[in-house]
Amino acid sequence: MSAQIDYNQLIPNNVNLASDRRLLRALESWHPKFINWWKDYGPDAYQEKEVYLRTAVSVDKKGWAHFGSVKMPDYRWGIFLADSNIEEKRIGFGDHKGEKVWTDVPGEYRGPLRRLIVTQGDTEPASVEQQRVLAATAPSLIDMRNLFQVNVEEARHLWAMVYLLMAHFGRDGREEAEQLLERRSGDPDKPRILGAFNEQTPDWLSFYMFTYFTDRDGKYQLASLAESAFDPLARTCQFMLTEEAHHMYVGETGVARIIQKACDVMNEYKTDDVRRHGAIDLPTLQKYVNFHFSVSEDLFGAELSTNAANYFTQGLKGRYQEQFIKDDHSLKDEPYEITTFANNMIKKEEVPALNSINERLRDDYIKDCQRGVNRWNKLIKDAGIDFEITLPHRAFHRQIGFFAKANVSPEGVTMTEEDWFKNSLSWLPSEQDHEYVKSLMIQVTEPGKFASWIAPPRIGINNQAIDFEYVRF
Ligand SMILES: [Fe+2]
Ligand SMILES: [Fe+2]
């Protein structure tokens, strides 16, 4: 089969694929396996439908994407590196600060760079697997389309990482590329690498929370890798961020529309009991926030990390928007204040900035999460309703770092393990909450119609109408 495919044609790219026979051969043998994975573990049951999708076709800021209806297996997963002025570009941090960026992997950093790329790459197909059955309960065609858009782009991010592995890591890279298709989200024998990517995305409230909170972790990881001295990695990640922004937009507007619907019902029926009218009540939504935020916080790793310090010193992974930070960018003697936990007390402590790179990135992430929460709260306030969504304290419900052993309420109060568990049903979605949300998950496929628990979006996709046939049945 592969002999008849012109891979340079099939794979939109700006990496001069046509001239690299070795790379082309590697991709040729990987592509059919990818397609098999996509058909078996990508979106269930909708592979033959035409979906109105965005496809990346270049890195031109003004027109990088093309919109059109396409069957997902025919989607053209491309490989793009953001533009770079390679002659002038210098490393911005760590021991190599000021030197020219690398176009090849330095021998001494092969291992850690490979690990960084594989860890990032693993999350991409993982989220597709987590979301594979959601279309069956899509609340509208536009929502179904948004799900598929996120899915094909996560798969393209897999391509982006596989390209780096194959182009720069030889045989090892080809083996890693195979394994990226072999690990499986939630499979106890061959799980995905990071915990949050083995959790289920069982319903659409979870999907929107995931795209708001967990894709945003992705944004911060990609932004740190976009600082890398290894220029192909930096440029790949920079371009991935363009697509990632839409995933977070899907999450933020999805949650906003659920809030809107709850408020509308409360006002129309003059009741707090919106469940009676098939909407999702704000206290339940708050519990989902508590869960998804805390699980996503864990993705940043331990507060103090020698690995992260080494990645930084070696120039492999920087901080968020490194060039805007006012310090020496080598962190030999810089302090940073973090929150710690000892003797059952939460307190602030000054530690070396170099060791607290993860925590700093988590701080940036939390600030960013808060901005969207503020916009959600404005909707509630504008509806005249007295309720505020809050991000839980960073110590709440953590599995990694100082707070893994702590029992802390969303407000940041420490308590006994027993008290924590007694209260946890009011903080995290209970079995009943899950059952209720699940009971609302009924597929709506009539163009322009929406399920009972979510308001229509304000605008369609790419200037199309809300009732456009985003997925053709
Ligand atoms: Fe991604
Ligand atoms: Fe994403």
C-alpha cells in the first residue's frame, strides 16, 4: 500500500520532507500503524462521516489553516515548525545561555531530550483515547465537531513529536514512535505515562473541564519546551500552541455555556433546583472544577525537582515566557517563594529558584486558570445570581509533591484524614453526581439544536451559522 502513496503530498509539511529519504521511509512504515490506531482507538463510530474541520496547512500567522468537510481518516496530519532565524537565534537560559541554538541533538543530552519528547508525545494520543466514546452523547453537532477537531489536532501533535523522534533519534526514535501507539490510556498493563491521562473522560462536563484545565497544562509544558535550545523542538512546540489555544477555548466556552444554562433556568423558574429542569447545578460544576484543577496541577510534578533543574541548566526546557522574566536566566543564586507542607502546616518558604522550576510553572498556570474562572463568575453575576466559582487551594486533593500526604480542604484548611474523607463528597463529584450528569448525556444531531443542559454558543465555527451541518449525517 505504501508504495502508491506520495508521502510528501499526503503530509503537509514545511520541513522539506521530500528531500529526506530516510525520514520518509520511517514515516511510511509508521503511517499505516497510526491509521490503524486512529480507527481502533480514535473517535468511535464516526469515521465515515464528513466533519467540518480545520487543517493546518502552513505556519503563516494570517492563514495557517484551511476549513472544509472531511472524513477523519482522510484528515491530513501535517508537520510544521514555526519560523526561526537560525543564524541569529541564541539560547536564552541555562549553562549555554548566549550560544547558538542547536539544530541537532547534542550527544550528551540525547537521553533527557528523548524523555521530554516522549512524555509530551504520549499525552497526545492518550487524550484521544480518553475521549473516544463521547460523540455518542454529543449535545449538538457543533459540540461534536469541536470534539473531533480537538481529537485530530491532538493526533497531529503526536505526528509532531514522532517527526522529532524519527528525524533526530535514529533507531531509538523509531522504537519510541511505535510505543507511542502501543501504550493505552487506562490500561493497567501498558498505561499512558502520566496519571491524568489514564483517567476516563466519561461525560461532556468532564470533557470541557479537561480541555479547560488539562489542555492548559499542555499549553504551559509546550511553552516551556518552546524555549528549548534544541531548535526543532522549540519550533514544533511553538506551532502546536496555535492549535492548543482552540482546545482551551472549547473548554472555556463549553463550561460557560453550561453555567449560562444553569443561570437561565434559575431565573426562568425562580429555583435553585435546576436539576428538575435538566440543567447542571453550579455546586456540581464546582465539584468538577475541584477535581479537574487538582488532577491537572499534579501534571507539573513535584515542587522541588532536580530533573527540572537539570533540564533548565542544560537548556532543554525553560520557563514560561523566559525572555520576559527579569533575572539572570541561569538561576545560580536566585530565590523563589513556594508553598510547602510540614508538621501538618501549610507555609511559605524561600527556596532556590533553580529547584522550583515546576512550582513556578504551576504558579503561572494557576493564574491563567483564574482568569477564565473570573469570566465564568461574571456570567453568573450578570445573571443576577449569588454564586461564585473558586479554584480550590493548591494543597487540595493532590497526589504529587508536598501535599500528597496532606488532608486539606478546598479553602486550604488542614484536617485529619477521617474528616477529609467525610467531607470529600461535598468537594468532589460523588457517584450520584456522576450518575446525574451521565443521565443528561443524550445525543442531539439536529442542526442548531442543543441538549437541555447547555446553552448554544454565541458564534459558529469559522463564520458559519450555529445551525450549520458541522457533521453530516
Ligand atoms: Fe496537544
Ligand atoms: Fe490540546
